[in-house]
Amino acid sequence: MLFSITKTKIMLVFLLLTLSIYLLGGCSLHSTHVYLTWQGDPHTTMIINVQSLGKDNPEEVLYGDKSCANNPISYPHRIKGTYKTIPEVIPQRNVHTFELTNLTPGGLYFFTIKTSKGKYSQEYKFRTIPNDGSVLHFIVGGDVGILPSAPRLLHYAGKLNPQFVVIGGDLAYANGAPKNDWMWDIWFNNWEKHMKTSEGCLIPIIAGIGNHEVNKKGPSCPPEERSPFYLGYFAQGGKTFFSRIFEPYLSLIILDSSHIIPVSEQTDWLKSTFESSKNYPYIIPVYHVPLYPSHRSFEGGVSVEERNLWLPLFDEYKVNVCFENHDHTFKRTKPLRNGQIVENGTVYLGDGCFGVNPRTIENVSLGYFEKMESKRHFWYVEIDANELKAQAIDEDGNLFDEVSISPRKIEK
């Protein structure tokens, strides 16, 4: 946890920066946040998200498959977006989304952002995900925060040139509070500095929800009020649980550990999603609260409910691996089915320490750990037709654990 004096200084710097921009009559594009998400097919679509504070708001994205940095009006395509305002944040924070469609799988695209005053941003670029059977490679982690360790880990993650990053909740630790928008500014500054590939492409985010994305307004309030930043900043279809298909290998499933939507209300959807995914070699759920915790009690309420309702489906559909978070440790379990060690069972990897302070390891006597440590890390995952390889990387960039997992046996 940040010492209060450090937190105060950081907050003061960002408040002064925001105020100066606001008083100067608007936020130029170099001081906004530009980042990528998906709500559709990751092979043929991309959402460009742009945050703005001032009067000169993003109006259009101009794009194409060749650089037009020296002549922005020559991009062959342009699209107008939509925007929403994050409630109760002062100065007003607008989030603009531009969804590009009908893209080529594995294609390289360039874009610039035109403002309402006719100004153009710098040129950015990204790659869509190929669907040709080449190796799929991405980063998974959770519990990031804004401590100095977070950008160190992001630095090493970016150097691995992932095609995307999955975050299993607890991103900026702003607790859904409008007054904590400055924490998100630090988080996005860290992201934008480090999350580019060696060829300069922006790396898309797939964001799950955690307890620190949600305030204390309670279930009687609309989700947008309980989690204004998560649902406002991340254009992912407006839900806290969803799936993304990465042909031809992976069904990636993002779940909500009862932060906004109760575990029980996702079970039917989860079964249906598993059924539609049964012909993929790899099914990977990602969620915040672990079924097999490494620090908190094994009898914690949400963990028990997930084991009661989700675990039978994980077992029935022979899930390869789950990524768990929330406990701020490193862990790799033995392969499990219904809590028992079995060959080719589900391996549970976690436990959400992608920048926050590590916690102690507990529950060792329960016997489900293969390896565990109080250590910051993220997971680098590579998938092909023959295996899934997951490597744990620490904050010094060192590989300290890895596991190879076989594809699911698909019944014809």
C-alpha cells in the first residue's frame, strides 16, 4: 500500500496537471489516453478508445493499412465514434470509442485521431489477430495497481510482444470512486509507455472485473454507478462476463466473481458458452476470486460458491487451465478434477500479483499446490496445436516457472 504522503504527492501532481490543461481551454491529444479493446471478433475488429478532458474532443478516426503520417487526409477509411461521460468526475472525463470492422486477420493498420477543431493526433498502429494456425501468444495477470513495481512488470511484458493482455481484475485500485480518477491516469500512463510491441503496435486489453473496480453503492444501484471506470473505460460489450474466440485454438472466457453479477446468474451462460466452445483445443476461464486460494481462506464465500457452481462445468468440459487472481501471490496447482489430483486435470494458475505487494502463502496443508511463492509476476502464454506453454516472469524479467499443458481431447 502507498504511504499516505506519497499518495498525496502523486495526487497533487495529477490534479495540477489536469487543472492546467482545463484552464488552458482543452486537452490536446498528446495528453489523452489512447488504448485498444474488443467487443467483437478479434480477428476482424478493433475498438480504439480515446479519453478527453477539454473542449477539443476526438471526432473521427482515420485509418488504413499503410502509413499516412505525413498526410492524414489520405487515409482511405474514416469512422465517427460514440462517447460517454464518466459520472461525477471533475473535470469532466469523456471516453470516445471507435469500432473498426471488416479488418483483415493478422493485418497491420495505421490510424490517426481527428478532433472537433480539425487537429490530428500522432499516427498509431496495431495488428489484428491472425487466424491461420500460427502461434497465439499473450500475457495474463491481475491485481496491477500503480506501485513502482507495476511499470517494471509492464516493461518486461511489453518486450515479449504479446498479441494482447488479459487482466483478471483489480487494475488501478480506484475502488469505483470518482475522486480516484487520478489513479487511472497513472495506470494508463504506465500502460501507454510500456504496452507497445517492438514494431510500435498498441497492445489490446481484455479486462476482467475485480473487487477494486467496484464502490459500495450496493446492488440496488445500476452497474454503471457501482463500477463507473470499469464499465466506462473498457468498451467490451458493456458486460462484466463475456467470451472471446481466437481461431483456431482458444475460447477465452471472462467471468465476474460476484462483483457486479452474482456467480449464480452466470452459470447458465457459462454452460452454454462451454457447449459452443467444446470443439476448441483450449478453453481458458479468467476471473478474480480463486476457487483454490493461496492466501485467503479455502472456505471464503465466493470461492465456495464458484466451486459449487462453476467447478462441475470446468470438469465436465475438461477445461485446460484457469487463471485466478485476488490473493497477491504466485501459485501453480497440481492438475485437478473436483478437487482431486488427476492426470490431465485443470491447472489453476495465479494468484494476481502483477504489481501489488505480495502476500504470504497459506493453505499449504490442503495439498493442491505444485508450486507457490510470495512473488510479483505475470504469465506469458503460447498456444499452438500441440501444447499450451505458460511461463511465469518476475519483476526483474526472469523466467522462474513454466508448465506445459496438452490440448483437450475433442470428441468427434
